[in-house]
Amino acid sequence: MIYKNRVYQKMTIEEIFHALKERNKEFSCLYGIMDIITNQDLKPDHLFQKAANLIADSTQYPEITGVRIKFQDQIFLNKSFMESETKIFANITFRGKKDGFIEVFYKQEQKIIDEKPFLKEKPLFVDGIAHILGRIAESTYDKEANQKSEIKYQGVFENAGTAMVIIGQDTTVKMVNTEFEKLSGYLRREIEGNFKFTDFVSPENIESINKYFLESTASDKMVSFDEKFHFVGGNENIRNIYAKITKIPGTSESVVSLFDITKQKEVEKKLLESGKRFRELAEMLPETVFEADKNMNLIFANRQAVLMFGYSKQDFENGLNFYNLFVPEDRQRAYENVVKRLKNEIIGAKEYKGLRKDGSTFFLLAHAAHIIKNKTVVGFRIIMVDLTERKKIEAHLWKAQKLEAIGTLAGGIAHNFNNILQAIFGYTELALAEVKKNSPLDNYLQGIYKASQKARNLVKYMLDFSQQSDEKISPIQVNSIAKGVVKLIDSWAPATVEVKHKIMSESFIMGNPSQIHMILMNLCTNALQAMTENGGTLEIGLKDIQIQNSPECQPIIGTLSKGNYLQLIIKDTGTGIEPDVIGSIFDPYFTTKGPSDGTGMGLSMVHGIVENYGGVITVDSEPGKGTTFKIYLPIIEKPPENNFLEHKKASFGTETIFFIDDDLQIANTSSRILERLGYRVTSSTSSTHALEVFQSNPDAFDLIITDMTMPEMTGDRLAMAVKKIRFDIPVILCTGFNEKINFHSENSLGIDAVLMKPTSENALSESIRQLLDNVKHEK
């Protein structure tokens, strides 16, 4: 407190004594305030409240009635506060701003010594008190803030969630938190002041850690370092640690934050092992595997990729782009699909045309999936499959489906045509029985009969193609059939074509003579047509060959097992076949001929028969130089000699036969033929009506002959129905198809014999007689 120099007037002893008394009160007040300053634990509000009481207690003349202190919106009053009109006012300055005031109130009635020296100095005294309170408040608030900051700092340090340590310039540990205790395996009291930080560092990392500490202590600024090292705790527990060392500004101390990355290291190790396993598996896969970055630059390619595209590993490692693996016209589509995948659209596997390093192309199937790191797409993993073999299989399947379709059509035509032929056979046989032998009319009818037989053979070919023929396969020699075809072809070949043959095999195969004849005729006819304009040479060859691992057999070794085969060769020097169509020549209806030259059915039929025999047909052709067909059929051992019986004549009988066929002409002609053979015949064109007739008198009939394909009720269902009524009635089923009914299933269906349409009088009568005689024998 600073007081101005005073000039005292002469005073009485009483006045001086009174003044000294009041001055003593002022000193007591100041002493009390100084005592407040030395009290470190006093809160700001307690400070101002105590100051108000002290000022009031320092009453001098005139007496103080009240003291009011206001600071930062808080009011502090003395114990017996009383407000009056006379007061002294002083501002309290806090951190350079007026943030409060002091008001001292006095009694009004004592005004005699208002001008006394001590009373004049009262404002100076109050101003001094206000100044001291402001400074004390600043000190108290700063101390409190520092204490709060320190508490906050200690809280952050303790609850940081990671191990933290404060170290001195010589790396002595000054302070640690709980997490560091857990990491080190020591208690706080054991560590602080007793350990250096480097005591926890493995020997191989001490040099680098010390280097960082030296650099940090040499600088007055905040310096941070990041370092990974092995942390050695209690019981030699070694952890992988990532440390952040930060210099505390204005001090020689540093804060070290330690992050345990042991689990992360283990995860990284497992990821490395997983990546290694992925690459090992990728190298073993038969499919091509790629990895590409977001720009589709390839960063990994397995062994199959090298084989598929012809690039080296180095080519792929040099950053070959994914899109360069496709032909130019497919690259835009591939790019658009990649963009869709980036948008998380599901597009599935896509087919493209691949481009090899040598420029050759092939079809492939590609499927891409994201490579995601930290929830972000960083690239793609692609799997590719070569579709070359699949395309060949699809082409073969498509060809087989077309063959099946045309076979079904041929079978339907054959069935209807068989019904027509059955009527022609029947009427012709009836007419031949009535005319004079060797008469002109007999000769005409014989011609009709022979033509009908040829038509029947043609239908058999169609059924062979549709795999519905009942033509039996048996051991046959092809040489006799081949020689007959050579004579036939040589007789009607144009003069510009020379026919040569080399028939050198007498081996047997399992086949059908008419089918082998058809194969030879079809191929020879095509060869002659190819030499119509310019002539040439037709060679027909037949020899035995052994399929083995020889250059000659390589084209067919993949489809045939090793063994002995009959090789049939048809070679011409005609126009040849263009390369772009040679793969389609065995397709149904495919032809390069004009509309009047043929339908193209022949080669597809040949192909079907050869495959049914377990053989293979190949073709080699060059435009302008000719074509060579080679057929390979498996050879069998020579069968034992058979004594063939002469064909029996038609058998007669007197039994009653029930004949059912929905075709009226067949029903009429067959009934007349049976009646001519001596049988009594009842006929019907409705299977349901026939069943009603039979139900009315089951014992009236000795045998039933029924067609297979009929409306309302098929022949097999009719047979089962009549067998339920009379189980011993013999039933013959006639059909234009081969229903593939074996003997066991015939019994189960109620059918005792099957006849293929068109059937002759002799075949029909022989079957009837055999069944009726068996019934009599059983009785």
C-alpha cells in the first residue's frame, strides 16, 4: 500500500490517540488480507467474503455500517451489512479489466471531523484494498486453473488407453501409467526413478532408440519420432512395439506412447502365409488366375495363364493390361463390365474372345471379383476358363440334337409310310394269289411287290437313322458288300471317271448288310457328283489296321481304343470341300448341292450308323484336289458256320382271329389274307370297340392281332386289358416303330409277339402258327 506524504496540523493528544487507534485497525485489516494471500487453500469466493468482513472490522471514525464486494457477478457482504448514503467506491481490476468493485458505507450523523486527516485517506485505503484483491484473485484463479489442468493432464495420461511414460534427458523413467504397468509386468513404484527406458528395449534396437533421444534433447522445439522395436518386459516377455517419442516443450523431458502391435504382426504373418498359400493353390489350378490393380494392370498371373496366352511371367510382371488379353472388338464390353463391378453390380461370368501373344484367338469365360482393403476396392481377382473344348462339345451336342430331331422326324415319316406299305403289300399279295403265274399282270404285280420291298428297305434306313429299327446287328463280312457296290458304281459311272478298288480284308464286323451297303452307296455317289464336270478317279479301299500310338493313327487315337479295326476308304479327285463348311457336312440337311441334287441327308445317316457300330468317320479334303473319307469299324473274331434254313411257305389254320387296326385298308387287306389262309377273322378299326366286343364273348377268339399306335387306346394297353379278362389269349402287336420291348416286358404287358410293319404274308402266318401251336401244346 502506497500513501502520499501528509502534512499534519497540530492535534490534541486525544485526537492523536484516536487517530492512532484507527490506524491500528487499518493495519489489522491489511495484516488479515496478507494472511489471506499466504493461505494457499483459500477459494476465490472465500477470499472475497473474508475481505468484506476484515474491512468492516477496521472501523474508524466515522463508523462503517457495511461493506459490499462484487466480483464476476457474485456479491459478498459483511456480517451486519447496512447500506447508507455515505460510501466510498473502488473498482477491482482482474486481468486488466474492471470485473468488480468495493463499496464501504458510513454513518451520516458524525460530520464534525469529516475533514480529519485519516478520513481523507479512507479512499486511498479502499483503493489499495481493491487493488490487492484483484491481484490475489488473479493468483488464486491461475493456481486453480493450473491445478485443474494438471488434474486433466494426469487423467488423460492415466486413461489414454495405451501405455505411456515420461522420461528424463538420460531416459530415466519419471512417470508411467497403468497400461505401461501391464505392458512391462512391473508395478509403478518399482519403475518410476529406478528404470531407464532403454532397460525395456531389446539389445538390437537400443542404438536406434538412443539416436532418437539424442536428437530430441538437442532441440528446443517439440520433436516427434516413430520407431518399431522389441519391448522386453518382466519374465523376458518380448512384445512388438510401435513407439511415438515426443519432446515436451520448455523441458528436457519426453513423452513416449507405446502401441502393442504383436497381434498385428501375427495377423500380418498369417496374411503373408495366406498369400503364399493362395499363390501355391493358384499355381496348381487348371484355370487361369489373375490379380489386377484398379486400372486393370496385371500384378499376378499363375502358370496356367502363361500356357493359355503364351506370354512369359516377365511379360505379366511388366504390367500387361487386362484388356489386351481380348480381341479389340471385345475390349469395350470388358471395360463396361469392369465399371459395373466397381458399382457393385452383379454381372456373373462373361464370355469373350481371347487373344494370345502369337495373335491366335480362342473363346474363354472370365469372372472377376473385388480385392478390398480397408473397405476400399483396390483391384480385381480374375478367373478365366478356356472354352475351346467346351465349344467342341457344344458343337457335337448341337449336331447330335439336330440328328436326334431329324431322327424323330424320320421315325414319324417311317411309321406313316409303313402303314401305306402294309396296305400295298396286302393288296399286292391278294392280287398275286388271284392271277395266273408268269402272266403279264403277274409280272406287273411282282414289280409292284419288289418296288414295295425297296420302299420297305428305305424305311428301314430311316428307322436306322432314328434308332428305331428292329434290324438286327450280326457278324458280317464287308468285302462281299464292297465288291458288289464296286460293280454297281462301275456300271453307271460316267466315262470321265475311273473306278479303282483295293479290297484286301476278309475280316468280320458287327453290323447290318443293308446299312453297310447304304454307307458305301452314299459316299460313292457323293464322290461321283464331285467329279461330274472334270472327271477324275474314285478309289474304294478296304483293309485291316491296328490302332496304336503311331503318326498315322494320331487323328483318331483320342476317340478309339487301341485294337484291330477295319478301314474303309472312299477317295476322289473331285472339287473338294471348303474349309469353312467341312465341320458341318455331317449335320442333317446340310448340303452344298443345288435344290435338285439332293437333301444332304446321306452323310448324317452315315455318321449315325458308324457311331452306333462303335466306329469313327473322318474326312480330309482340299478344294480343287479332292476328298478322302475314312471309316474305322472294330473287327470281331470270325463267327462259327451257320446252317441257314430255307424260307418256309405261308402256314394255314382254321382258328378265329380278332384283327384290330385303326387304318381301314390295313384291316381289310389283312383280314382277306388271313381268311385266304383258312382263318376265321373278326376285324375292328377302334380299340375301345374291340375291347367291348371281346368282353362280351372272350372265348370266341383264339388269337388277337392289334396295331400299336391307335387313338383312344394304344395296342399295349389293349393287350393288358384283354389279358385281365382272359389271361391265356395270345396277342401279337404290330407297329411301324421298334418299341424296344424285350421278351420279359412282353409278358408283363400281355404281348406275346411283335411284328414290324410292313409285314409279309409268310411272316404273319408263321408268327400266328407258332403262338397257336404253343397254346395247344400247353393244353
